[in-house]
Amino acid sequence: MDTKSKLDYRNKIILAPMVRVGTLPMRLLALGYGADIVYTEEIIDWKFLRSLRRINDALGTIDYLDKSDGTVVFRTCAKEKDKVVVQLGTCDPERALKVAKMIENDIAGIDINMGCPKEFSLKGGMGAALLSKPCKAKLILSMLVKNLSIPVTCKIRVLENIDDTLRLVQDLASTGISALGVHGRTISERPQHQNRNETIRMIAENLTIPVIANGGSREIESYKDIFKFKEECGSSSVMVARVAQGNCSIFRKQGMEDLDTVITKYLKCAVDYDNSPSNTKYCVQNMLKSLQETPRGKKFLECQTLEQICAIWNMDKYCHSKQLDYQLKGNLGRREI
Ligand code: FNR
């Protein structure tokens, strides 16, 4: 069976890759609310290369654990197997392929980050640095497309000039990638800048592969707005980051749920998959935003364990019994701090 055809990127609403946010609990929450595809946070290739694959029977997950300290590099489970796309940070075709081969049977697709403007990525020749090295970018993508049984995509930012952008995307598409994610801002533009929806539209008109529009969070306040953004960009699909980070029920067709309900559901996923307290806290902080200033928010900020966090949403008993259960089943391995 040709597994490449399995994941179809047309007419999809997608959880965008977000560092620290796109870990397993958030991805499962997004799927539960109606997202069709979920991207992981960007994971740097060498982090995978220094990890070991472990089946975690207590949690029912597959874990990639750092060889030296046992921290979780990537945790996934059967529920997301056909919908999870791992986003890799890489600047090297061979290394990218080695990693992709390691994880190919556990995931639905691989994406290469070609949009990250952070100094760490740029200095390492990764992320948006690849936009100015189209030959290298193409080599990475061709290498993966030729050798993998799962679809390959990449996520870019737009260039200043529309002709350069169109040339670049034609080049990238020529490698045989299954879809192209486009954040409609340039490397130097920040989230407060207008997203270049018109540029995304021109890209979509120029390519035959599905284009996934991104950058619309400022315009998206409801489920319906996702489709307005899609219309405006003339894209096949939409990828949502910041709105989903703040309230993941944006993917819910029947309308958004209140924040406490969303946090409670998120915490259930975090407990069920033994997410680290620090990552859980970070994600909840991003949902609470200014509510961290309230008395309850301040109490939350003092929490250090998962059980303490859960207590604020009356889930401490659930958390306690689950954690006991995991201990009984034989430990989960070292935790990510
Ligand atoms: C991001 N973004 C991002 N992009 C990417 O390709 N890989 C990543 O790991 C991350 N990490 C990340 C973390 C956080 C906290 C945020 C807010 C954003 C960028 C993101 O995927 C998206 O391109 C932009 O946020 C624009 O889309 P929205 O937010 O307007 O929907």
C-alpha cells in the first residue's frame, strides 16, 4: 500500500508547529476539538539522533528519550498516529533522512522548518536560513521525498519580493513535496504586522500542490473565521498557531468553549500522558495570559507539580490516582524538567 497517499493536506484545519506548545497533550486536545492534522513543535535533528525509541507500556505511548538524561524528545501515541506531522529543524539532508527513517513508522508526515527567524536557527543554517539557500533546501526535501514512505512538507515565510517568492515556491514544489505551509510574513516581520494574505493567494494560484495558509491568528476569533481566512488566501488548508495556543477549542465547529473547560480538558491529557510539570505549566500560562494576575492565577504560578496545578481545576484526585497507577505499572522513566 502506498502510505504516501494516506495523509491528504486538502481542506484541512491544522494545529501549527509551536515550540513547547505542540507537545502530545496539546496535540490530542486539538484533535479532540476537531483539528484534522497536528504538527509537533520543531524538534532539532540532532536531538532525535541522540535519543532512543522506547515503548512506554504504562502510558501506551512511544517515547524518544534523550540517551544521556532520559528527557522526552518526542512522545506520541496511537490516537494521533495518522494525523501527526513531526516538524524537523535541520540544515543537512543526510541527517534529516537519518532522523526521518528513525521515526517514519510512528508518524503520518514530516515537515521541514524553513520559517524560523530566531538567531539559534539562522546561525545553524536552519529555519528561515534555508530560504536564502534554495539549493540546500531542495536537497533536503528531495532526499526525504525519494526515500520515505510518508509525505513530506515544508513551512516557509514569504520573501519581500513576490517574484522571488514565486520562484522559491516553484523550486520547493519541484522536489515532490505533498504540500507547502506558508506564513504570510517576511523574516523581519513580527506578529503585529499585517499577514500577506494576497501573497499566499498568488502562491496558491501558482502551485498545484495544496498550500496551507498560516499567519491569520489576528483575524481569527471563531471557527468560521478560519474559513474566511482560507477564502481570503485562496488556500487548500489553514494552519493555526496563536489562537489555538490561547484557546484550543478554536477547532470546535460548534463554537469555542470557556477557558476553564479547555484547561480542564488539557490537564486531563497532560495527566494521562504524564506530561512534565514545567511544560504543562507553560501551556496553561499561555492560555491564562493576563488572568495570571488574578488571585487564582498567582496561586497557579506558585505550583511546581502536576498535582498542584491540577488542584486549581479540581483535578488533583484524578492526577494523584493516575500517578499512583503509573508507579504501580513500573516507572515511566525520567521526567523532562
Ligand atoms: C511558533 N511558530 C513556529 N513555527 C514553526 O514553523 N515551528 C515552530 O516550532 C514554531 N514555534 C512557535 C512557538 C510559538 C509559541 C508561537 C506563537 C509560534 C510560528 C507559528 O507556527 C506560526 O507560523 C505563526 O505564529 C503565525 O501563525 P498564527 O499565530 O497567526 O496562526
